[in-house]
Amino acid sequence: MIKIEVFLNSLGDIRKYKASGHAGYDEIGKDIVCASISILSYTALNSLIEICGIDVKYNIDDDGFMEIKIPDDIDKDKRYKAKIVMDTLIIGIKSVIDSYPKYVTLKYREV
């Protein structure tokens, strides 16, 4: 199962995102659930860097782990853009969960 944790600040902005594990829907290389979460996560990361211009801190390993941390000290414009990117990521993840609820969990936490 893929476990996703989203860390929100007191304003409800996503400050950190963690995904870990493998869906187990199908064998490696054919698992559409893993592929879906992976492409959503990588697209969000690349969008934060390339479109928003944010120097995000991130960690990725070969075992299905990704962590993205949005810095606290970004200006209002970058924070607004980051909110759009991260809210879009969550919409995508929820869509995957709607179709494959046994393979992905999403939990919210406070920073």
C-alpha cells in the first residue's frame, strides 16, 4: 500500500508531502496505481521547482519514498503558486484513491 502524508500549517497550506511504499496492485513495471502516484508526485515536484521557482528540499529513494518540503521563507507569489500545485496534486491523489481505495491512503497532519 502507498501511504501518503500531507503536512499542513495553521493556515491550511501544504508545507510537506510524503509518499512511501508500493501499491501492490500489480507486479513491478505494470502497477498502474504506483505509476499514477509516482507521476503525480514527480510532476508536483518539478512544477514547484521549474514553474514556481522554489528551492524545495526533497528526498527520493528507490524503495518508493518521496518527501517534498516547501521552505517557510518564500514570498507571497511563490506561496500562492505552490498552493495551486500542491492542491492539484491532492486532487489527483484523491482521484486515484476513488478508483483504487485498497492501495493508497492519504492522511493529513499538522506541521
